[in-house]
Amino acid sequence: MNGTRTRLGTATTVALALGLIAACGTGDDSPSAGDDTGDGASEDVTISVSNLPPTTEEGAREAFLARVEEFEERHPHITVEPNEYEWDATTFAAQLAGGTLPTAFQFPFTDGQSLIQRGQVADITAEVEELSYAGDFNPSVLDVVQDDAGQIYGIPIAAYGIGLHYNRTLFEEAGLDPDEPPQSWDEVREYARIIAEETGQAGYAQMTQDNTGGWMLTTLTYALGGRMQEGGADDVDVTIDNPQTRRALEMLHAMRWDDDSMGEDFLYDWGTINQAFAAGQIGMYMGGSDVYDSLVTENDIDPDDYGLTVLPLDGADAGVLGGGSIVGVRPDASAAEREAAVAWVDFYYMSKLTDEDAAVADAETLVESGSPVGTPALPIFDAEQLAQAEEWVADYVNVPLDQMRPFRDQILDQPLVPEPPVKAQELYAELDGVVQAVLTEEDADIEQLLQEADANVTALVGAG
């Protein structure tokens, strides 16, 4: 899914085994890309990098800038200009054409192949292959940034699975046990009804706009065993009109109109639903497993309120939608800029996953700035490596880890399913209207809505 810094950085069109199916070896002792060796060979270069936290997130911004300063000390020939740019598919092309795109920029897994096909991201194969851990990426993860010839156009930096976030305080006020979150969609519905009746707040809420409605409807479809597309990027069939999506919409319709358990706001996007949840106005909602970082830095959530569990899975092919972030380089970047950009990615994003000293230094910086350490993530390399990285920073964890254990203890056992491989963002945008109609029109014709959405997305895919 596209969008904000935390959803990317946290928040995927990869066959997200995400290291769960392949064991990877450790890196060798060769220097990382862009390391200064003292021979004076590296030329002076300036690069801009994306996702500088805004001034409203003072702690996170200070932590980012501190890492920039440390990077420049290690690489005296590289000057880094932080940029608040965040991925937006609707403005990306104009920013690229206008020369305002940062040298190194984040984008979601969903857009990797389309950027490669349109020549809108640089080939950084040579630079990536210089990294000591270049051979350790899970092939399924690396595949999302490769073309048919195996050339590499980005570095996967983070991955997440969708979870069910819940407000422990509202659970208690409703007489529910916050240590026993719902295990089925029937229980989600029942808990939502009870929360709404006992607290007056929305028991469950759903994102519906800026492509998030389609994103979450796809998530719910996967959890019920359905798919929005079948096949691969070269030969895909649109399957929006399927029994599981109908079931998902019927459940939402019943919660909205029969149970009255979804509150009064049906136009949430990613930011506004997080804000409402942090304010204690929502009992449960679906979102990326990394959302807690944003709830702290942007929404000042009370940690005692927070709970996270896995989505209930129901159906033979049920699975969890996985997502993630890539950092790519502008297609017009010079060789020196490409090398410097990969060095920045290696330092800022990847070293904390591959080097104990770097992991500890990063955690110390985050803690000093008041930023979260320990929010659940999925492995870029393999589960063993992720466990090792988590062990390195165990003493610095400042998130309510026990309240996240229902997710942490189960997510690696759940099948992870990639986002739709072709025109995922367009598909999500089309489905926004479907979800909105179901939640705002009591007599919405679900079958007709799905037939029309299926036809419209089929036409988009066919147009290339």
C-alpha cells in the first residue's frame, strides 16, 4: 500500500515468504558499498534522501538528523540533504519530471515493478552487489525490485503484516478480557457490538478512502481465503467479484446497519483512523503491524491502551496481506550519486539488521529521542536473522511488548500473501467506493458493486 512514511517504513507485491522459507547465511567481512577506505578515491557528492520526519515529530526528526550527522562523519565525501518527501503515486511522475524528487526515495512494494517497467528508478545492481549481505536477501523479497534479467532497482528495507489493533482500555470498560483478543471474525463482530453498547465508542472501524478502503477490503478478502487477482504480472485475471469479498462486505454491512457497532465516521484514511484510535474512539481496526510507531510519534497514544493481535483466518487459502518498503534511486542519478545513495541505505536502514554495533547505536538514538524501539516487524532476510537483530536491542525496547505478543507469537505461522501484482493502487482506489457505499447506503447492492468494480479493474489491467 502506498502512502505515509510509517506505513511504508514500516508501511508489497512480493510472494511474502519474507525469509520464512529460506535460510540465509551471514555476510562476509568485505566493506559495505560506499565505505571510505582512506585512499581518497571517492569523489565529493551531495545526495538528498526522503522521509525526514516533520517538525511535528520532534523526537523522530532529531533521531533522523543525528544519524545523518553520523553518516557524514563516516563518509566525509558525501553530503546528505534530508527531505520530508513521502511517496505519493499521484504526484510522483510530476516530481520526477520537475527534478524535485530526492536522490534516494522510499516507495511501497506494490509499485516496484511498475517503476522498473517505466524506467523511473535507477539500476543499482553493481552498487548493491558490493554489499556484504547482497547474497543474503530472501529471493522472494529481492524479486520485487528485480526485472526479468535479474537487475536490481531498489533495496527492500522493511516488511510488515496486517494485524488487528485493539484498545485494551475499551475492552476492559466493555467487560472483555484484553489478554484474550478475538480469535474469529464472528468474535470480532461480537466484541465490536459489546464495545459499542457498553462504551458508546466505535467497536470496530474500517479505512475507506485514499486507496485504504480497497487495501483493507483486500486484506479482509485474503483473511477469508479469497483473492483479488489470480496469476502473475504477465498473465493476471481480475477476480474482485468472488465469494469471499462478498462475505467481507456483507459482514461490514451487518456490523454497520444491524449492530450499529462502527461509529459514525465512514471516511477514515490511514492517518485519521490512527488519530481516532489513539484518542480512544475505536475499539478495533486493521492496519500494518508497524503502526504503533506512528501512534506514538504522531498521535501520542497511551501505551497502556494498546493491544495487537493477528487477524483471524478462515478458509483453506486464508492468509495475511503483507506489505513493505523499498528505497530506490532517481533514474538520472550519476554513478557517484548511486554509490552514495546505496551507502546511505546500507547505513541508515540495513546496518541495524546486519551489525550488532549499528543496531545498538540506532536503538540508543531512538530511545534518547523518545521514539519506539521493538515494534513487531517481518524479516527481510530470514526469521533467524530477525530474531538475532531483536536480541541485540532487547535492552532498549520501550514498547509494550507483552501487549503485542498475540501478534508476535503467531504471525510467523500465518501464510503471508502478496498484494495484487498488477495495478494494485488502481484496484484499491476502485474498491474505496465499494466500501464507502456499503457503509453509507443501507440498500447498497453488493453484488452489483462488485461486478462493476471487477469490470472496471479488468479494463484498467487490459489497457496496460
